[in-house]
Amino acid sequence: MLQQTRVEAVIPYFLRWVKRFPTISSLARASEREVLNHWEGLGYYARARNFRRAAQIVVREYGGELPSSTEALRALPGIGRYTAGAIASIAFGLDEAALDGNIRRVLARVFNVSEPVSSPAGESALWKLAETHLPKGRAGDYNQAMMDLGATICVPINPHCSGCPMNVLCTARKLGIQEQRPVLKARKVVPHHVLAAAVITRRGRVLLAQRPSAGLLGGMWEFPNGKVKGAPARGLEKIVHKLYDLDVQCIEALGVVRHGYSHFSVEVHAFRCKADLVPKRQNLRWVSVGRLEDYPMGKVDREIAGKLA
């Protein structure tokens, strides 16, 4: 949960998650829909799908006990080099390095790493530093201490250098360039997309579409939608016919929802629509308005659903 997400945001989700899924086996038995429902709001939903798949593999191949070696851990969906090192060192006491965003920042400043941290050269240099300075027998404590140092003192902006236990060792501080480290690649211009969504209701039910299991918001439910150009209502009628084989007529504008994702932003125009015929497709489902909370949605569609209450 902490991948790409701040601790403060994770805590309530974590507490709710471990109450519902207290064991690996309970997570492995859960449906994808229920898992996504409990993850809703955290974003990066591939993490939830990988979490469930990993639990199923652990139950099937390891009798429900998480393997301790970094090789076995990295073979599980959603676990990369950093996560495997963190689990192996903190949970199993192995001498394995970890390299999260906080540790990257601390090492980049202390050793004045001039290569962009996301570049192959920068990545290699930081992993070498993390492994070289790992205290044998104390890897778990060391990794957690470095994470906390980066999260509370060696922060991205205005680091608290005067109170840092490593300020005497920090090369970037001695050179007065601590805020120029780590070196980050220039951000690309974020694309902006205009979409329209069809809220098709019939006798207290609303039509939802399920997204493909792979990709952005994989497995989540949404109102039929698509990118539009020009007048949103007219564009919506064309795009839902193309994407869903639905012939709709826009009746009423419900409002506009704006949201920013990691690599683009969207402006979604929602319309109440009517459709005389709805094709029988596996990814389309009529859902009672009162049961919309049972269907995991992204923030945009959840806000649109709120307009139907």
C-alpha cells in the first residue's frame, strides 16, 4: 500500500484491510471485486490485483507462508527489488538492502550522486551504495531508520539539516546543494483529455461497464464513456455507439468532474441518457442505484455515482 502513497493516506485503508483480510488465505479466497472495493480510493489498482494474485500463489505453492528469500519474493506479482529487500530484511532479518524514495534521497545527498536517480546509472550507483553501507545483522533496523530519516528530516524541500544525525557526513550539505539532490528528470507536459460519460437509468437501475482487467483502473466499474471532441453530448452519443454498441440519447447534463492521474488529467462531462436497447455483453451490467457502493469505481465515476443519490 505504501508504494507511491503517503503513510497518512494508507493508515485507514490498512486498518480496514487487515480487519477484512487478516490472513494470506483470506485474501486468496476473496473475489477481485471485493478486493478492489476495499482498495477503492488508494489508486494504482494494479497493486490490489497483484496482491490478490500473489496471495493465491503463496497459498498454492508455499502452504500460505510467505517465502523469505528475495528470489522467491521477487517472483510474486507486484514485488520488485525494493519491496523484496524490505520484506526480507524487516520481516525475516536477512542482510538485504532496500531502496525506496526516502532512502534514495538520503543516499543521493550524503554521497552527492549527480546522475538522475531514475536513470540506469543513477539506479546502479544508489543500489551499490545501499548494499555497501548495509550493517550486517542490522539490515532491517537500518533500512527502516533510513526510510524514517528521509520521511521526517531529509525531506524533499527545506530539509532539516541542522537536526540531521548525518549532517557531518553529507557531501551535498557541505557543498550547499542539498536541495539540488537527488537529480530528477524534467517532467513532461501532462496531457489533458475531455471525456463524456453516459448515465443510463431504467426502473431504479443504472448501466455500468467493467474495465478490462489489465491497464488503468483494471477490473473497476464505470459509466460508459469515451474521449470526445467538440460538443460533449453529441460526442458521447457517437463514442458509446462505437465502443459499447449502445444507441443513447442525452437528456440532461449532470455536471463535470475533473481529476488528475499520474500521467494525464481528465475533464469528464456526465449526462443522464436513455437507451432503448442494451446489447448483452459480458462487461455491461444493470445495477440497482442503491447497490452502487458494492461495485469498485475510480474517483471520477464514484463522484458521478454520488449525483444519483
